[in-house]
Amino acid sequence: MTDDDSASLDAALVAFAERSPLLIALDFDGVIGPIVAHPDDARPTPEAAAALARLAPIAGVQLALVSGRRLADLAAVASPPPGTTLVGSHGAERGTVTADGEARTEPLDLTDDEAALLREVTEVVTAMATEAGGWVEHKPTAAVVHTRRMPDSDAAELERAVVARMEGRDGLRVLAGKRVVELSVRHATKGEAVNALREELGAAAVMYVGDDVTDEDALATLGPGDVGIKVGPGTTRAEFRVADPAAVADLLTRLADLADRPG
């Protein structure tokens, strides 16, 4: 990031912090915590965790973690502060972190057709992943093929094969991300989730920070006065870009300094 880019981002943070109420929505993996080989090993950086703990109790600030992870897994690895809204499975799951640090999840029930399709799809992609050396994560609404622990060429081949096999199936949404292919039986996007949170809060401004292709749905919802930030390389709708989770921790710390103001 150039000095001019840094100055523009800081000016946007200053203007953002002057408004109220604020919605600060963040992806988890690759944003407040680095991407790791096994998802269960992921954790927020200490600096990001400290900044979120400062932001959470500020009047007029609502934190939200918006992730493709299962909500229960997101809560376990992120350890978000009380009051944080949790959005899992790209918007299919919603919950809140209670005062005692527990994640309270809103009920989610599949229809009979959705459940049958999910069982069928899971069986097929599990066989494909097992043969190729990948693995499958099971979510309430989806099966997710992970290829991060595979050689690059083998991973790309498995991802292409899964997409080719599953794309176009009635009732199935295929999402290809960074070394994952998610096969969901319920339509939900991060953009829809952010729009719903904005409306519920009556937010005067929204910040969204993400690093993956699925985050572009959320970034696309932002308008004047909002702040969109892309982490790392790649095409994006975001106005601003930072390098990595360490840079995200820095901007969250700066935002906490700005938002935690007298009066």
C-alpha cells in the first residue's frame, strides 16, 4: 500500500467512526486470523482479538463475524467478544455471543428435499475427495471439499472435477473459493446477511473486510459512507486493500482508538 493509499484509508476510517450506529462486519479466515492448513487450528491474531475486545462494548458499534464456516466452528476458533453477531455458512446460520461467551444459535431446519440432496451430494464428493487426497467438511446446509493439504496441481484437478460433477444440479449452489468447493442446498450469501444486519441495526454506515471470492457479495452491498476492504491480492469491488491479517489488526486498533471517544 502506498502512502497515499494509507492516508486515504485512514481518512475513510476517521469519517466512518464519526457516524453512528456502526456495523463492523469481518470475515474470519485470512482476515482476523491467518489461513492455516487445518481449519481447526485457526485463531485470531492477538492484536486483532484485542482490538475486537475494545470495539465490542462501545456504544453505537455492532461487531459481526461473517464466515463460510459452520457457526459452531466459527465461535470455537474465533472466541469473539460478547455481543458479537455470528453469521455462519455464508449467511445460512445466525447467532449471537452471549454475556458469558457462549454462542446462541438461531434454529435451522432443512426441508426433506434439502436433506435428501445434501446426503446424496455428501456421499458423492466424499468418495471423490477421499480418492484424490482431499477431505470433506460437513455443515448444516452444505458439504465442503477442502484441498489445502494437497499438492497444487492435484488440488486444482479435484476442484475442477467437483465443480464439473455438481454444477447445474437443481437445488444446489456451488461456491468455489480458496482451495475449497462448497456445495450448499440452501441459497444464502454474505451480501444478504450484511444487508439484513444493516437493516436490523439501522446502521448509519457499514464496514466490511474480506479476502475471498464469497466476500465480494458483501462488498457489493456497500454504498456511500461505507468502507470496503479487501485483504490480499485478487480482483475486488472494495475501495481499499490491505496486505494481511496483521494489517487488519492495525486498522481495527485504529478504529477502536477513533470510536472510543468521549461523548
